[in-house]
Amino acid sequence: RAEDELVARDARDLEGRQAEVERSYLADHLPPALGGWKFMGPIAIGDPSDSNANRVREAQKYNHGPETASTMPAPLTGLTWESHDWPDGEAHQLPMDEFSVGYLYRTIEAERPGDLDLDMGADDAIRVWLNGKSGLAQKVTGGAAADQAKVKLALKAGRNELLIKIVNASGPSGFYFQMLPSGPPKNINAILK
């Protein structure tokens, strides 16, 4: 009888410690929480007499104002930030004209500092800033799709501000965004919950 009570007490203690370890592990491996998308644009770019490639190249480098912000930039004259329900992991067409620039913005909440690995795509050029620091500048050919650009950004604990600049040359414009997995695989997370 005394042995049975001891075994039962040890089993309860072990279950309690296991639950504590699982909660701690999950807290250490929670993915960042992504806020909703906001879009501002389009802004016409370049001199129409200039070559298409040069107009895109110059627009990608040109500072329209939001590029220097470390928090959500104020809307540019005549424009507003519009909320959009664009699911991650899909290519989305942007409401942009030919030879124009548009900006995407979202917040990212992180429990602790760490790396954020992203898979991004754009039609036609993309620049990315996190908390005001440049993380990517790339010209892409073709429509927005997965695997056009991989980027690793350094998150701080708390609120992070992501700004993306898309430059469109001709035809439709779009973007692709997917946070890449870090920490334990989804099936392990499901077991630990």
C-alpha cells in the first residue's frame, strides 16, 4: 500500500514536471504573431522618356518618405493606408498601375528576440525594411511567386514593424509573403499543446 502511494505520488510529480517542461518549450518556440496587411499606393514613377529598366531601378532606390520610418509611416499626400485580408503563402495582385510604387506594412509581435526567415516574391522589384533597417533589395522578373527571395530578419522582443516597397514596371503587380517555419514542426507542436 505504501509503495502504491509512493508510485502514484511520483507519477503525479512526473506528470506535473512534464507539463511544465512542455509549456516552457512551447513558450520558447512560439512563432511570431503577424498583424494584418496595409497597402498604400500607387505612386507614379520615373520619366516616361526614360527606359523601363532605368525607371524601375531608380524607383527602387528613390526615397518617397516611408523608407526612413521605423514605425508605421504617415500616409503620403493624397494616399491612405488601406487594410487588406491577404492570406500568407499566396501570391496577391496589388492595386497598382504600370510604372508605379506601392507600400505594404504589417506588425510582427515576438515573445523574444530571434531570427525571422521569410520567403518573398514580387512583380517587379522589392525592398524590405524591419524596424527601419533595410533587409532586402531585389529586382525580380515575372509574376510574384514563392522562392523568388529568401530573407532572414532580426526580430526584437515585442512589436516589430515590417515595410515592403513594391515597384511595378508594366502589367499587373503583386507580392508573395510566407514566414518559414522555425522551432519544432507543426505535428510536434500539436502533440505538445
